[in-house]
Amino acid sequence: MNIPFDPDEDLIYLWAEVIGPKRKARLLLALDTGATSTVISNTRLVELGYDPDSSHESSRIITGSQSETVAHLKLAKFSVLGQQRINFEVCCYNLPEATGVDGVLGLDFFRGQNLNIDFRNGLITLS
């Protein structure tokens, strides 16, 4: 499946669907091949019915300016780029509001697959 993107934008924006205990929502994510893990906004996760404060899993992430300890949660259902993951683990962290995204899609989503980012034609293929 080919997913179009605007190669002239500063970020590659992707729509993801997340299903939570209370509801589902479309979230705007930035594709980030420099991020080892997928990160979703605490605020958005709480809206969906998840409770990042109750998580027993955490790790340290390095942001552009500092190191932070973040909770991990498993999402009931996570869909993006035409693929679906059940119980997909994400890091919970509020990115600066100026980013304009609900999170970043990291390398953990792509492991074991073929990711092609065609900047000439503005297409992403994941197989």
C-alpha cells in the first residue's frame, strides 16, 4: 500500500487510529526514523481512557534538550500506514505543543519490515 505525503513539509505527517478503553481517535503523528520508540501524548492517551500514571513500565528517553523518564502503555489497537498492531507498546510523553502532532511513529513500528520513503514521488510503502 502506498501512502502519500508532502515531501516539501518539514515533517512527514501520518494519521493513526488508536482504540482505547473509553473511545477511539485519529491522532496525527510525525514519522521519526531517529526515534527508537513510538511516543504518544499523555494528554491524548488519557482522553482515550488510558492511565499513564498507573503504568509499571518506564524508560528514559532523550529529547532535543534533556533526558526524561516516561511511562509505557500497551495500546489495545493501533493502526497506521495500512497496518494494525494489537497490544502495541508506546512511550507516554507530551511533546511541545509547537510540534503540532500527537506523537511520533518510531522505529519499533517498522522492525522486521521494509519501509520505503520515496521523496521524489511523495509516497511511503510499508511491507
